[in-house]
Amino acid sequence: MTLTLSRPEQGNALSHDLVEALHRGLDEALGNGTRMLVIEGEGRNFCTGFDLAGIEEAPDADLLMRFIRIEQLLARLWSAPFATLAIAGGRCFGAGADLFAACSTRLALPDASFSFPGAAFGLVLGTRRLAARIGEDEALSIIASGETVDAEKALETGLATGHVTETGLEMMVEKATAAAVRLDPQTFAAIRCAAGDDPALLDRDLAALVRSAVRPGLAQRIRDYRAAMKRRHMQDKSARPSSAH
């Protein structure tokens, strides 16, 4: 079964409607015997994160609920009783990078880049899961610095499980699917549990998100971050040498 993020003009940013559609897709997968769930993005970018459209008018309470639904989506993917596979190209930003990290198999195309900026506006989302993928020290370094990770480093650190080109992608997906169908959901879930996937940790993830998000001023912090990124972009653009004519 494949779920495609289909908002290419918006970089497949996670709007309320898209997050709810992904939840419904997971409901369907849980009920139809799916053994492999593939998540991909339409267009140039896998997912550019939380959709900031309308952020100027959004109250903190609405933003909190949207982030909670994203965290619940990530938790469901992380603990799903079947294999999950993300195929990422282009930008994988914020909650989009967390979406990628939540899947059990993670394929990065050559142009993929990953960034986890939530800490810049005081939000704790996906930190434990990222640390489980790449190690605590590496995760804290990437989160604190706001570093953008390219496909090669994603593979090196374990954020990606495979680094593939478009021509080799079909074969990699077929190989992962063949491995996934060998295990029934009960066995897959038992293996996850034996490997340390404690359900209590999912509750801790949600609690950490809520504690960070209920601090007064969430919407303003996001607006300030967005404005700072725009200023940095303009500064970088103006600092580039002009072409000689």
C-alpha cells in the first residue's frame, strides 16, 4: 500500500487536511492486512514540514492541536505492526524529516536534504525517535545546530537506511517489500517490542511535545522564526557575487 503526499505546489507541507488523510490511510492499512506501507512525496520535495499557511492568524491552541495530531501520526508509524518505507527526495524539513525518521526503512534519493528546526522555536518533536535512529549525541548536535544533512550523511549516520538513485529505486522497494511480507503483523509487533519499542515511550514523546508547545507564545515564536529565516535568505542572496556580463 502506498500513501502519496500530494501537495507539490506547497512542498507537500503538512496541512491539517493532509495529516488527517494520512491518519485515515493508516487506519485503512491496519484493517486490510498491509505488510508494507510506502510513503512518498509528489513533485520535487518529500515534505517541507508543518504548513505555515495562515500562521499570522492562528491561535496557540489551534497550533497545539495540529502538532499533537502530527505527533500521534509519527507515533503510529513508528509502532505500526507492519513495515513502513519512506522515499525521500528534495527537502525533508521539520515534521517532514520526522515523518521520514519514523519509518522502518528510509530511502534517500541523491538530492535529499534533512533538517530538524523545531528547537529554534521551542518545540520538542521527534527528538527521541531521531536519537534512536542516529544516536543521542548526533541527534542533539543536529537539532541544536540546525544543520542540514545531505543524503550521504543521512546514510552514514543511520537516518537513512539506503541511498538510491531513481533507476535503482524500484529494485530497493521490491527487496524491502519481499522481506516485509515474510512476517505477519503479530510477529512484526513482537520483534519491535523485543528490540525495545516500549509503548510507554510514545506517551513520553507526546508529553514532551505538549510541554514544549503549551508555553505561551507558540504562534509568535514560529512567526519570529519564519521572519528570521526570510532575513537570512535575503542576506545570503545579496551576498552572492553577481554574474559577470
